[in-house]
Amino acid sequence: MDMPAAQSRPSGSDALGSVGTIGAALPFLGLLIIGVAFPLFGGAYWSLIATRAYVYWVLVSGLNLVVGFAGQIAIGWVALLTLGAYTTSVLVAGTATPALPPYLALAIAAGAGAVFGLIIGLPALRLRTFYFAITTLGFATILTQVALAWQSVTGGGVGVAGPIFPEPFSSPTGFYYFCFGLAAVCTWMTANIAASRFGRALTAIRDAEVAAEACGIAKPALLGMVFLFSGAVAAIAGGLFASLQSYITPDAFTLDLSVLFFIAILIGGRGSILGPLLGTILLTVLPEFAAPLVAWSTFLYAALLLVIVLAMPGGIAEILDFKNRRPLESHRAIVPRPDLLPHLLGVPTDAGALALEQVTLSFGGVRAIDGLDLEIRPGQVHGLIGPNGSGKTTTLNVISGYYVQQRGTVRLNGMALPVLARNARAQMRIARTFQTPRIVGSASVLENVMIGGTIDGKGTFVESLLSLPRHRRDEAMLRATAMLALAAVGLERLAPARADRLQHSELRFIEIARALMLRPAYLLLDEPAAGLSPEEIKRLGVLLLAIARAGTGVLVVEHHPDLIFDICHHITVLNLGKKLAAGTPAEIRSHREVVNAYLGG
Ligand code: ADP
Ligand code: MG
């Protein structure tokens, strides 16, 4: 992103950022101190329980990115615990290879876990919701069966001894600190991801997949990285688990355990790190207090899950989210600052015209658009009007690459745009908003806007995991640019609020801010004035004109004649997928057919 954006950041964003981070880090710091001191006052038995919680958390921390952030129902993740446990134990025991040192075995298990995590995760790209859940369960069953059948290596039903890690980690206290250290590192790494463009992109895929694609987020690559990471840490947890159990048999890896991991995340709250961490501790400790109820554990988990889904869908994280309980100001006006747009959008580069030529797209028997010609020029506002069902949204979907036309061409500066993945148009700086706003309700307004700049980050997933300098620079840049975009649309004061607490009209402006993060050469807006007050529509008009003046080509689909006739340089009228008329606002106003058919006399 160009630097002018970063320099002209509105005051206040810095303070907001650092106070927010310190506040969010405090609970983790508290847990860290308790964890370090625990063996001193907790006693041997409870230290053992705590060690188990850490082992589980090493797995859950990675799974949390899959389930809590990306929203994939990976219910059979115990498969990777099984894989990691057996790989580590077998390599250390030397039943298949010469005996290896435990650390090397654990590292190999992590590698194997990463590969398997990817294999188990891949179906998520094709299968939705519970179909994917079933495939993960399938893998879990297969691995247990392999462990049972491959007697010469795994010991079959008799089992195999778990690894013992060398000094200083061989004693129970030593092993406690080993697991605690790994759990702490996993917490840190996943918190880094949560606070990165990757974490935000995952929540966008979960809650607003179409918007994520429009922002240029590539789901396969992103999910691939998450599955690799999640598989690796789950397998490491497996190695630790085997050591903790000292002896493993296939029946140690039950479905109950898998369900525990999954429910810990749901109890904790999707899109949170602290919540699932507390959820894991709770579910590990709970059976200790309810020993007589062990036989009922499956029933209890199910009941607990029902209570959560029905009574507190946001989980522990929502209960702890005090910040969002404070009421928002009730009389909030959206006051855009078009003067900030040149800072945000930079110096216009002439992208050339965006033209549709004879574009046709049918859905079954319905010709949604039929031989449509349309040209959008940089620096101008083009209005697209027409009755409901006339093909306006479909036109926008074709330009943004969401649909592929059956005939005709979309040209940018004379070049036909290739048919690529849906997220490819963002690279060409074609941004859009949606007829119904698509946002991540549980994320803050600022985070939602930052999602729009995802493709401008430079750091890799690993750099974000480890919070390396490039990741931190990306975050500072995205935060500053998003604050500027929010100020430009007039919503910077709402930056820290949860997006689902906002009014409908505010969501429309958030979508515009998110689209502006791409520094769009073309901005496509689908009924941006729907649900706005007359005053807000006026301000929207001024904002859109200013965006065009900054060099962007704007396409507005609208019903409000005042907005269209006030701001458009050129108008196209659609009817039944065909162009009914095209021209300047004055020409359209006096077009007899349009007046009769659409403007109602
Ligand atoms: P508008 O935005 O102008 O109201 P649309 O572009 O949404 O109209 O729809 C144009 C026509 O295409 C309508 O008849 C609509 O029912 C049909 N249509 C749009 N999308 C689909 C789809 N995904 N599947 C089937 N029909 C569709
Ligand atoms: Mg529409």
C-alpha cells in the first residue's frame, strides 16, 4: 500500500490499538503466572491434570483455527492425536525403524501430522458442514483400525510404550513444564494468527465467504496453511499424550475425546483464543469434580453443548467481552469525509475503461442478462437501473467474477478478462459491495474493514505465526489504512464496536470502507442506498462522487431516482436482462419508454 495512507492516519487510532492489545493480553499473562507457579501449590495430582489440559490445548489451539475461525466442522480431529501418538511412540520404541531420540520422533510426528492435517482437511474445499464432519470422523476410525491391525509395529490391541523425554523433562514436574511451555507457545502463535490478516480472512470465509472472495482471499491456500499447522500441533499433542499415558492402545483414542476437543471450542466461543483455552481447561477439570458421572460424560457433553448453542451462542468469549456491553451512542450520524479520499486512494492510475460486450447469462430458462453492452470509465459514476429481476445484480456478479458469462466478453482497458478463480478480480482492483451487507458480525468494525486490505499484506503465514517484523508492519499499515477508510466514510468512532451491533445503514458504509481498502480502480455498488434515510442518501451521493473524482470508476445499482439522477454521469436502464436505454441523466429522464415503464410517468 502507498505510504501517504499511513502518514495521514487520523489521531486516536494508535491509542485505541495499544490499549486494546494490553487489555487483551492481561488474562493470558494471568494464566501464564498461575501456570508457572502451579506445581508449587497445586500438588502432584492436580499438576498431572493440568499437564493433561496443556496437552489437549496444544491440539485444540490448532483445531481452533479450523473450527472457531474458519468455521469448518472438523469433529474427528482425534485422528491426528492418534497419528502423533503412534508415530512418536513407534519411532522411539524402534519397532519399525532403529530407535530414535524422543525429540526427533516428535518432530517427525509433527511433519507427518502436517501432511495428514492437509489430507484430512482437503475435503473441506468441496464438502460443506456435516459432510466434511463425517469425513474427519472417517479418518479417525481408519487410523484406530490401522493401529489395531498393524500389530508388528503398533502392538495392536496390546499397545506400545509412550516415549519418555530426557532430562530435565523426565520427571512429572519436568514434563509439566515441557507441556506448559509448548501450550504457551501454541497460545502465542495462534493469538498472533488471530490478530493477523490471516485470522481475519478465516473469519471472513466462515461468515461471509462471498465477501471474502471479493476481497481477493484465496480460500484453498489459506485453509491449506491452517490445516498444515493444525495437523502439526495436533500430532505434537499426540506425542505428549503418549508420554503422559506412558502406554497407548487404540482404545485410548475415543470419539469422546474428539468431541471434547470440538466442544471446548464451542464453549469457548468461535473466533476467540482465550475462550477455547478456558473451555479446554474446564472440560479437562470437570470430570475430576464429577467422578461419579464419568459414565455419563457423553450425555453431559451433549447437554452442555445444547445449553451453549441455545443460551450463549457466543460462548465464554462473549461472556468476557465487557467492552461490547457498553451501549453505543444512540444518536449517531454518519458524516463522511470525502476530503480524505485522495490520501486513501493515492494518485489515480488510468486503468482504462471496463466494458461488457454482448454479455449473456441464463439461469435455466431465465435469461438474467441478454446481450448486454456497458462501459464504465475511470473517474465517472455509471448508474444501472431497472425493475426487480432485470439483471442488475447479475451484471455486477459477472463483472466481479462471481458468475462466468455464457457469451460475450468483459474487457479491462481493451483486454478480455480471463475466467479465473472468483477471488482474482480483487487483484485487478475491482471492488464491490453487496445488496445485503456481508460482514463478520462478531468481529469489530475495524477488523471488518481491514479484511478489505488482506491482499496488500506482504508477510507470510509463518511470519504472522511468529509475529516477525513484516507481519507487524502489515498490521500497522492495514490498521492505519482501515482507520483512514472509516474516517472517510464517517464511521471511525465505531471502529472498536462489534459489527453486529450496528444499524443497517452503517453496515452499508462499512462495506464501502472495506471496498475502498483495495484502492479500487472500479467500485461496484449494489443498491447502496437501500435502507438509508434521505439525509444519509445525500451524504452517500457526495461520497460516491468524491470516490469517482479520485479516479475510480463507480458502478451504482440503485432504485432511488434522486441519487441516480444527481450523481451519475451516465445511466443504463435494464429491462428483462436487456438494455432498454442508455445516456446522460437528462436523456434518460426524457426517454419515453423509460418514463412509461419504470419511472412511472
Ligand atoms: P436484479 O438485481 O435486477 O433485481 P437479478 O440480477 O438478481 O435482478 O436477477 C435477474 C434474474 O435472474 C431474475 O429473474 C432472477 O430470478 C434470476 N437469477 C439471478 N440469480 C440467479 C441464480 N443464482 N439462480 C437462478 N436464477 C437467478
Ligand atoms: Mg439485485
